[in-house]
Amino acid sequence: MEAKKHLGQNFLIDKNKIKSIIESIPNIKNSTIVEVGPGRGALTKPLVESAKKVIAIEIDKDMINILKEEINDDNFILIDEDVLKIEWEDLIKEESNIQFVSNLPYYISTKIIFKVALEEKFESLSIMLQKELVDRIFAKNNTKQFGRLTVAIGSLFELENKINVPAGCFNPKPKVDSGFIVLSRKKIDFNIEEYLIFIKCCFATKRKTILNSLKISGFSKTLEVKKYFEDNNIKLNIRAEEIKINDFVNIFKKINL
Ligand code: SAM
């Protein structure tokens, strides 16, 4: 069966990498794993062997049929659905110690990351990404790659582990190398949904000043941000790329006091 390009199907075939990936997932033995895009089960099978329970979500009916044939385990639940249509609340309300795992379909990786970030019950995210996205996630401020994704991930998660995965570990072989990163959720004391909206507005217009971006996006507390800059001797024409991750959190907390 041919891999479906439009569904981002690059299957993991390197046994050693699969082993290292499974070993890197936090607290696997006691956890419920939510896996997006199990495909032919390269990660799913060892996950079912190691974890307390696995809930896998797959959009491709051909893959669903393969998995139904090959995995028979009371602790394995297979959901035939588009992950973007899933309501986490319905899926995981009965679960605890929930870890998210995915060799992400690259055409919607960022959308899935933001969707998972919003659900605090996911204690960790262990995800395979194309190298370009890994670089964006760990970019330093004042660089081209630093952006909304960098700040969102850096504010909400801590990096636990990173495994380089060369293109040759997949079939079909993608054009670029990938990285598998393990992120654990930080303890935070602010509203994630509102914070992510704030970050989105800050980066709404690249190259413009942050105050302009906030104004153009209709952010309701733009004046409070301006006051924060004045009170903290920050130049008013500062751009979002110049601000460090921790300072986004500080600004957000202060304007919401
Ligand atoms: N986990 C397998 C592996 O590592 O070999 C396959 C990973 S492959 C990169 C991505 C998987 O995500 C494919 O099985 C694809 O069919 C599935 N997928 C693509 N879009 C999806 C969606 N919107 N919802 C759920 N699964 C999706």
C-alpha cells in the first residue's frame, strides 16, 4: 500500500530509533498515552506493550483496518477520526497521568501542538517534527526563527529530551531530517487560552512594533502593555522578536493583575 502524501505519511522504520523514542517517554508504565496518527503502528505496538493504556486517533481508514487486525489488547482504544475534530474533554475525562505522543503529520503539526498545549491534562508532549520546526521551537530571541511557536512552547513546557532522527529512518524518506522532542508541562498560574491569544496578537504583524501589532489585532489590553513598558523602561518601539520568553509571561501576568 502506497503512503498517502497528503496525510503526511512518513512511517518510522528504524528499530533502534523506535526503541530510544519509547524509552524517552515520561512515566510510560503508569500512563495513558494519547497517540495521534498511529499509521501502521510503529510506535503504537511498543506503546501498547509498555503503557497502562493507549488511545490512538487515526484519520486514514486503511491504517485503521491494519491496526484493528494487528493490535488486540483490552488497553488499546482506536478512534477513527480527524484529530482536529476531537474534543479532548470527551476523550480523556476519565483518564489520569496522560502523555501525548505523535510522529506528527507535518501538514498540521503546528495546529496539533497548539491544540494539545491548551489541554492542561496532558502532562507531557513527545513529538516528532521536521528539523525546521524543532529549530523554531528552540530559537533564541532576535533571530528569524523566533516567533509565536517558540514563545508558546517555551512558556508552557520544559525540554526533557531531544533525539535526532535522520530522514533515512522513515519510509518514504522525507526530504529533511527530523527531531523527536520530549516536553514536560511547567506548573503555571495563568490562563493558557488567554495567554496564547496574547502571544498571537504580539506576533500578528512581523517587523512591526509589539504595540502596533497588539493594536491592529484589537487586543483589549494594549494600553496596559504600553504602561508596563513605560514603568519598566522598555522602549515603546520594541518588536516581539526582541522580547525574551520569560518577559512575555511577566507582561501577561502584570496586565492581568
Ligand atoms: N505513527 C506512524 C509512524 O511513526 O510510523 C505514522 C506517522 S505519519 C508521520 C502521520 C500519521 O498521521 C499517518 O498515519 C496519517 O494517516 C495520520 N494523520 C494525518 N492527518 C491526520 C488527522 N488529521 N487526524 C489523525 N491522524 C492523521
